[in-house]
Amino acid sequence: MREEIICAGFGGQGIMLLGKVLAQAALEENKKTTWMPSYGAAMRGGCAYCMVVISDEEIASPYVDKTDTLFVFNQPSWDRFKERVKKGGLALVNSSLIKTGSLPDKIDVRNISFTEIATSLGDVRVANMVALGAYLKNKNILKLESVLSVFRQIAPKDKQHLIEINQKALEEGTRHGR
């Protein structure tokens, strides 16, 4: 098994956290993983993306040329990365902010309103976890329990209350995943 992932959007949309949670959940399941961030000129509002590789075997390079799964949260990122999805690959698209237009050939595009769903839950910042829930529903790579374990590990003591809303966002994402 080898899964190559690109997560892309504006700075401040939780792109790096999404990648870190994917990578750490893979470690929880004793898989090999890499996480490679790339920040734009601005931490908030600039283009941000990361590459995650999850595998049962050693990973020679963290670079992802063609992705199995693309998480995409804004129009510039869709325009930049849509052609990098492998044939038969999955694109999880934030339809709240993206108009996909013509689609690359033979990829599975899931238009899900991550931003609107997160807002309805009470916190737009969990749009990334709605997307992750959709991913968990569509791909049999990681378990929900591993992701929840990561939340409990990485949440600082004064932010433990955020675990609950992140869990709700994951669950809501799984409902919209297929």
C-alpha cells in the first residue's frame, strides 16, 4: 500500500494541520509516512500546501508528483494542482469556495462544501477536519480511532475543548464522503 496526498489552500485554512494529522495517524497505525510542508510568502492568506506519503514500506522521497488524493480548499489551489491527480485518483474539493469547471480526465471529484459544513457546526476552522472525515469514508487507509487519538495527543491542555468539535467535523465529513 502506498498513498500519496497533496493538501492545498490558503494559509490559515488548516492545511498543514490536516497533513500533520494524516501523517501522525499513519504512525499510530505503524505505517511509514512523510510530511513535507510548503508555505507561500504569507503565513495567513498566502498559498500553502503539503505533501503526505503513507506506505507499508520505506519511503525514498517525500515529494509527490502525481497524487492519489488531492484535498483542495480554494480556487487557486484547484487550478494549480488538479492536473496532478493520478488517473483514478480522488479530489476532495471545497465546493464552498471552488468552481471546478472542466475536470481532468478519469478522476473522482467529490464536491463537498467543507466551509459551509464547518460553519454550521459553529467553527469555520474545522473545515479541514470535515475534509478529513470525507477522506476516511472514501479511502480505507486510516481509521477514525487513530485520528481521534492524534487529536488527544496534540491538543494542548488549554485547547482540549476543541477535540469535541473536531470529532463532530470528522463525523459530519464521513456523512458527506460518499
